[in-house]
Amino acid sequence: MKGHRPQSRLAFGSGGQTPGARELPEEVAVAISFNGSTQAVMMATPADLKDFARGFAHTEGLADLDEITKITPVQTDKGIDLQIWVKKAAEARLAARRRYMAGPVGCGLCGIDSLDEALRDLTPVTTDLAMSPSEVMAAVAALPQFQKLHDTTRAVHAAGLWSYGEMLTVREDVGRHNALDKLAGAWLWDNRTIPGALQSPPRYGAVVLTSRVSIDMVQKVAAFGQPMIIAVSAPTAQAVELAEKLNITLIALARPDRFEVFTHSHRIRPEVAHVA
């Protein structure tokens, strides 16, 4: 599956009606299984599934990259079984963090069966990073250049990692949480060393999002280890509180010409004056 397909439609306007087709994103049930046991079922775009597996496992605190031994997407009549095989050390965490319900694309906490799991403790981000206002706005302006699926369908979210003047990686999905998980998984894989741990030091940056920022998005960015969020929409009040606690700079309502900073504004450094 390529993530989108044509759908016939009838367009109406001042000139009357026009038949034709529009490319729409695929939305399929993806069961995320660990060692043969289903942990979650998410509605997702069936692309970059191995990135999705790695990112979901990591941002949910289920398994680190070096604990994953194999990933196999299996097509079924009703969707895709994303089979992840992990070492025994991860099995206890899997039992403690079990999810058992299907989650719609807009929900990042569906299926979690306790408050402790939904609001789990995370280590504050300590990575040292600063950006000037012009760099923040450049990051926002750059993301649309990498939204190929959005350009085709106008119906998906994107998450990108901007670091020192360039967009390193971008992933798209019908679900905002899925796009962020795919980004995290891709970054983990790109920064791996043998036998699978992160290289030292890895490249960190700002996570750029096309969506609003909720608590669970902040949790995933913290687990991802990134110190900044730049989002085009507003955050929830609780997301701001959590970003403050986790030492994450939360920038929202961002456009190529303006943005608002809600937490840890010390990471926004002054513009460097250019001397002629």
C-alpha cells in the first residue's frame, strides 16, 4: 500500500457539477503486537510501518531500539498486524503497560487502563539547544516542502525534526500521534549504532508539528528526548504545564512570520547582528 488511492467524487461550484477523482489517504487498522500479543490497535496510514513500530515502542516506554530483535508487518483481511519481537527484558514493561482497545486516529491515550499509565513519570529533557526567532520561523516555513502525502490528499498530519538549519526527517500519517511516533522511530534508526543503541552524541532539534499539542504529544516528545516543540496550533493548558515540568520549550500558533512561546523561553536566543 502506498498510503493513498483515488476516490471518485462529484464537485459542485458556480459552474455546475464536475465528475472526477481525488486522492485520499489510506486509513487502516494496524495491530501493534509484541512477542505475539497485541498491545494496541490504531487507525493509521499504512506507510513507514517499521518506523511506526520503533517509535511507538520507544515513546510509550515499552522497548528501546536495542531490545527489538525483529519487525514484520503482516497483511490480513482486516488490516495489518505489525509484529514486533523484543528481548525478555522488555516483557515486564509490556505486561504493565498493556493496551487492549482500538484507538481512533485522534486519540493518543485510548486503551490505557489506568491513570498511572496515562500520566506516567518521565525524565525532564536536559539537551542543550537554542534557536533564534528567525530559525523557529524557518522551521515552520520548511515543513510544507516535505509534506508530499498532504499535498496529494490534504488530509494528513506531519511531524518533522528541525536541527541547526535543516529538516532532518519528516513523517506523515492520518493520526497526529502516529506521525510523531513514525518520526521518532525513523530518527532512532538513523542514529543507531551496533548493536542498536543511539550513537553518541545524536543530533537533537525541534519537533515541528502540524497539529495541536496535547499532554500525550508532550509525553512522546519527552520520551523522544527532544527539547523543543514547534506547533502550528494551540496547546492545551495541561500540555503547557507538562512541558514546563519536563523542561521542554513549547512554541505554538507558529507561522513563517510569528509564533508564541509558552514555556522555557530561555532557549529562544537573540538574533545575531550581521556587521557589514
